[in-house]
Amino acid sequence: MELSRRLQALADMVTVGNRVADVGCDHGFVSIYLCEKHIAPKVYAMDLREGPLGRAREHIKAHGLTDYIETRLSDGLEALEPGEADTILCAGMGGRLMAAILSEGLKKVMTARELILQPQSELAFFRRFLRENRLAVTEENLVKEDGKFYPMMKAVPAGEEQLSPCFDGNGLLSREEAERVSDQYGPLLLWRKHPLLKEYLTLLQNRNEGILSLLPKEGQEERQTQLVQELSDMEKCLAWLAG
């Protein structure tokens, strides 16, 4: 089983030997890969929709992995028992939806050893959600596929003292700016100067400048202020990456 660049990066984050709950498994390709490569001894492939889950069953059977991958019709984590999975993998959905799924199954989340997460939107909101629920981000990655960027992260249940520190650029940013850019762009991506981050930030910068130029001068003051603030944050992050 060959995976797309995005799915491969997610699979690479899974700790070898962990039992995995693949939430929103779609056609089951990641589940199959994890078992074929002997990364996971057991996978629970779960999806809300019977259609994709049925196709996942067909793929799993074709690869001879029905003894290792169990499919479950599940609304989020509903069909997962506490302690049943060491890794919870959740990808390809909006940040608010993903936060809602994790929030509704928080007791189950806290019995896992790690979460592999790839929210498609509202990243700042989602990172705040993790922090507020004592889930520490220990690894981050950024992948470009078909012209789109996909930030992803590994998080683990942790005490407050173990939560990742904000990125402040060694004093380049104020505390308020540090919290803002850490939530929006990822503190570990920034601290480690991820090789794709400059391109990603430049794309966002050009997008914001385009939106700002099209906004009417009156009636959109709040949106203008927000865009200008974001542009300032991006400029400082880009200066850090260039240093």
C-alpha cells in the first residue's frame, strides 16, 4: 500500500507497536499501511458513514488484513472503548469538528498514549483547544501536496508543566504576539525552522495582502485591523526564518 505524501507523513508519526484508532478512516488506506508495515498490531478503522466504511472493508479484505483491522461504524470516538487504543489518529476534517470529536470523547482520549492530528482549518482555535485540555504537542510537521499545505501534529496527555512553550523568537516577539503566532503557525515548526514554513507563510502573506487591498475603506475596520495584525506577525516570523 502506497500512501499520498500527506497520509505518509501522518503514518510516520505513529509509534511502532501501538494499537491505533483510525477515526474517520475513509477508505482505510492508512489502517492498511500501518498493519502491512508492522507498525500497528491492531487497528480500529472507524467512520461515521457506511459507504466509505464498506469500501474500507473491501480494501482490508483484499489485503488479507481482516484479523488485524476491525471496522466500526462510529460517530467520532463513540465506538471506541477507553484504553482500547494507544494512538488516536484523526485527520482530514476541520479544526472545530475535530475539537468537538475529541471533546466528546475526552475521557477516552486521556487513556491514549498519543494523538496524531491533522486539522484542515482553524488551526489557532484547535491548538488552543489542545492546550486548554492539557494535551501537549510534542511533534509537528508541514507537508505540501498538490499545491496545498497540511500542518499536522502529535499530542500527548500531559500536565501543565509539560505543555510546549510558546515561540518568541528569542525576544523577537512580545508575549501577546508569541501566543498568537504559536497558535496560528505552530511553535515547533517555528522553533525548528521547518523547510516549508517560509513558503507557507509567504503564501498566507500574499493572500492577506490581496484581501486587504480589496476591502472597502469604510465598514470593514475590524477586519482590516485583523489582517494588518496578521501581516505584522508573518513579517516577524519570516524575519526569524531568514536569520
